[in-house]
Amino acid sequence: MNLLIFVFIFLLGTIIGSFLNVVIYRFNTGKTMVNSRSICMTCNRTLRWFELIPVLSFVMQSGKCRRCKEVISYQYPIVEFLGGLVFVLVAYHFAPMLIYSTSLYIFLVTFFVFIFSILIVISVYDLRHKIIPDKLVYLFSIVSFISIFINHTQFGPLFILPTFYSVIAGPLLALPFALLWLVSRGKWMGLGDAKLMLGIGWLLGLYFGLSAIVLAFWIGSIIGLGVMFFSRHKINMKTEIPFAPFLIIGMFIAFLFNLDIIGLSNFFNLFI
């Protein structure tokens, strides 16, 4: 694909990322997601159009409000950049499909960037509030369930009948997380993580879903230890750390690279 196309996709992703910031800040606050102008959270001044350019405005203003000089949260440029990065990586992931069908390529890229946009909101919201909103995780699960009826390859019809393994992948992967929540009464694992795994299982399937879990625990352990050693705040083994962002990162990596870390797919293929 032409480099300029990827640049356009990245810029589009940053614009969507800017909207995701609005969703994150206004979700469950009673404020509308549209029909209201963006304002400075400190001085309540309505922001001008040139203060809303994704990433660039933050850099040009040195991360501060032009009027009150209050520091702007780094969440804004990070989410905007992540939006652009996710759009580009998903577009590149499905790029080989352009040879066979442009319309199928556009459909799959649009479908999956919508899914991962939901997951960006869930990740940041969980980091900020230590909770996964039911409305968002249910939306993710519904769209993920729809994905098992979609053919992700360049051959055959767009819509297919899912296999038995595709249907049960979500409940099977969610069950251990639900049991951990039940046994620990929410101390080891939140119920929201189980709901999230339901969608991840449907989206990735059983084998890649297991890889996402393994990656999530690896990434979570590394980052958790790093925070314990380098954070200025007192953090110990009892400190509550949101797990959803790690699950989502692991899921995204498994999705992009079709990772089957455990190698179960090859094992079970011997018996099919």
C-alpha cells in the first residue's frame, strides 16, 4: 500500500482517538457525547478549533491550556496516538486482502477498528476508575459474537456458519475468570474481566484467546514489578491494578500476529 494511504489512515485514527477521549471523560456523567463543545476542564473556556488538532495541539501548547496555563492530561495525546496506531496496524494486517477485494478489505478494517476503539475506551476507563463499564463490555461482546459469522480470509463468502469451537470459545475462556471472581468474592479478579474474556474468546477463538491470556499475565507481571520498584507511591501485592488493559494488549498482539503461544491448535488438529 502507498505510504500516503497509511498516513491518511493514521490521521483518521487520531481524529477518532480524539473522540474516544470525549467518550472516556463523559461516559456515565450524564453529559452528551455530541452537540456540546469541548472545554478546558479547569477554566471552562470553550476550546477553539486549532486547540483540538489531535496530538499536534498538545505539542504546540506545551501540554498546557492557552488561557489558564493548567497542565493538560497526557491521556489526550496518548489516546489520540493510540487511535492512529491501531488504525494503521489493523489496516496493515488486512492489506493482503486488497489483492482480492477492496470492498471486503474496507469492511473488515472498519469492523475491527470499531472493535478496538471500544477496547481503547474500556482500557483507559478501567485505568482511571478501576471498573469496566457494563454497557461497553456488553457492546464489545455482542460485536465479537457477530465476528464469528464473518469470514476473515480472502476466500469464500463474507458470512459463514461458525464452528462449534468458535461458539464455545467465549464461555470457555470467561469461565476461569468468573470462578476466580466467585471464589475470591472479587478480591482476585473483577467480574468485568470475565465479561471481557467472553468477547475476546469469540473474537480470537480458543487458541489465540489462550495466547492473549498468557501475554496479558506476562505483560502485567513485568509492568506490575516495574511499578512496584520505580513508583514514588507505596505499592505492594495488595494494591489494586486494573487487568483489563493487559488483556486487551495481549489480545491485540495475538490478533495481529496470529499467535498460538501454547501450540494447542497444532495438537488438536491431529485429532480433527
